[in-house]
Amino acid sequence: MLMMQEITADIVQATIRPREADTYKGDYGHVLTVGGNQNYGGAIIMSTMAAVYGGAGLVTAATDPSNFTSLHAQLPEAMVVDDTDVAELTKLIPTMNVIVVGPGLGTDQQAQTILETVFDLVLPKQILIIDGSAIDLVAAQKMTLPDTHIIFTPHVIEWQRLTGIAPDDQTPEKNQAAQQKLHANVVLKKHRTEVYMQDQIWQNTVGGPALATGGSGDTLTGVIAAFVAQFENKQKALLSAVYTHSKISDQLAENAYVTLPTMISHALPSFMAQMAKKTPEDRIGF
Ligand SMILES: NC(=O)C1=CN([C@@H]2O[C@H](COP(=O)(O)OP(=O)(O)OC[C@H]3O[C@@H](n4cnc5c(N)ncnc54)[C@H](O)[C@@H]3O)[C@@H](O)[C@H]2O)[C@@H](O)CC1
Ligand SMILES: Nc1ncnc2c1ncn2[C@@H]1O[C@H](COP(=O)(O)OP(=O)(O)O)[C@@H](O)[C@H]1O
Ligand SMILES: [Mg+2]
């Protein structure tokens, strides 16, 4: 039986610390989110919003141009680029710290071309978060993964598509073997989300059915991107993002039957401020 460790508030409090006074946006990472076709624009808006509210220094969304206006209406802080403009992506991608690909991307030929472009251009020093449709494309097209730091964020059906392991057979042993074969970190999303990284397995014990609404996972990608972009310890940043997304939902769920993805994003700055204020002595009882 494999040992599973619980993600605790301690890890989050140790990760989210007060910002140094003499810093600027360039110190908190540049995130690129790639996705959102003509039908699923909301997915990339939710991912991008979470990256902005989660504290990434700069955020750019590469999406279908039909989403530009709606994205800016909600999120003037983000920049946009046409996700089929290879020349622009070729200039932009090398300047990024973290790339999210997949929310609302779809699985048609155009989506596949966009994903191939990202895989071609991503650099080994970057962090690539592969979610939603991009996981489906990797699985269906048996795409070779790029040489970079990869975080997969599948739900149980996406994980099945990627590994062939049916949800009922998704044991820690089988999941870890599949994760190690992929040479990637895996956030297996479900009621009690599991994080597989290197030889460790972590379980998230916060979060509940108020998160069971379209866009919760899209939002998680943006929180992960913002955290790994701005915090030094990438493993703790990943665990902290998973916890924070769920914990905010739990807190909102005291007064909200369903916690809409945009509600979670809007609550990120105040939750992070609370975490940053905590000293080691405060940690008991949180
Ligand atoms: N507003 C938007 O634009 C939205 C776009 N979305 C995008 O839509 C695309 C397709 O994603 P979907 O996940 O909807 O579709 P999928 O076809 O990947 O997954 C849906 C299937 O997975 C099952 N499933 C998911 N989680 C499960 C769990 N914990 N236990 C058991 N079964 C589970 C569902 O029952 C369903 O059969 C993605 O690109 C995604 O990002 C969705 O995120 C929804 C919102
Ligand atoms: N009952 C639940 N308990 C805890 N977390 C949940 C529950 N239902 C959904 N979630 C969380 O919501 C997110 C759903 O992700 P996903 O299925 O990819 O949504 P979408 O693609 O619509 O954004 C995951 O982080 C998952 O852990
Ligand atoms: Mg999803």
C-alpha cells in the first residue's frame, strides 16, 4: 500500500508569503493560457481570470479572436493573441514562464495544430500545464510530449483516455506507475483530488460538491499557473494551488450552494492575503 500524504494549510502558509517591497510584475512570472475555441471561450476566460487573480505578474491568453472582447470585458488586466497566429506565438512563447494549454481548446484539426505549435515551441525551462481538450488530443493522437516540466490536470475520464485505466481501477499504485511513465506531474481531479509527483502522492481533503459546476477545473489551471509562476518551490506551489482552489470553495460554500468559478477567482487575492499574514504560531487551528 502506497503512502499518501495530506495537503495541509501549513504548506500553503509556508508558500504564500508577503511580497518583497522592491519588486515589480516581472518578478511574479508571465503566464500564457492557450485554449477557448468559438464554443468554449468561457473555459479560457476562467483559466486566465484565475491566473490574474492568483497573482501572476503578467497574463496573456492565446485564444480564438471571437473571444477577445468578452475576455477583455471581464479581465482588462490580461493581454490576448490569436491562437492560430504562429508568428506571434513563436515570438511570445520563449518569453513565458508558465503555459497552460487545453481549457476549451476543443479536439478538431485546428485545435490539434495549435497544440502541436505549443509543443514545438515550449522550452525545457518552462512549466507546461496540460488540461482538458489537450489531454484528450495527446491521448487520441498519441502525441509525443515535449521536453519540459509538465503538469497534467485530468479528471478521471481524461485520465482514463490518457492511460487506459478505468475509473474503478485508478488505484494509487496504477496511477503512480502511469505518472512515472509519462515523466510528468499529475493532478488527478475528483472528490478527493490526488497529486502525483516524483515518488510522492498527495491527497487534497478539502473541497466539495459546490465545485461540481462547469469551469471549476479550468479555474484550477489558472491558480496552478499563477502559483508555480510566482513561488520558488514549485512542488509546494502546485500543492498549495490545489488546496487553495478547494478551500476557497469550502469557505464560500458556507453561504453559496454552488461556488461559481468566477467567485473562486475573485476570492483569491483576499484568501492569499490571509495566508500571507499567518505566522507559524497561528497555524494551529486554521
Ligand atoms: N464554459 C466553458 O467554455 C466550459 C468549457 N469546458 C471545456 O469543455 C471541454 C470538454 O471538457 P468536459 O470535461 O466537459 O468533457 P469530457 O468529455 O472530457 O468529460 C466529461 C465526462 O467525464 C465525466 N466525469 C468528469 N469528472 C468525473 C468524475 N469526477 N467522476 C466521474 N465522471 C466524471 C462526465 O460524466 C462525462 O462523461 C474542455 O476543453 C473543457 O475545458 C468545460 O470546462 C465546461 C465549461
Ligand atoms: N464533489 C466534489 N468534491 C470536491 N471537488 C470537486 C467535486 N466536484 C468537482 N470538484 C472539483 O472541480 C474540478 C472539476 O474539474 P473539471 O471536471 O476539469 O471541470 P471543468 O472542465 O468543467 O472546468 C476539479 O478540481 C474537481 O476536483
Ligand atoms: Mg476540465
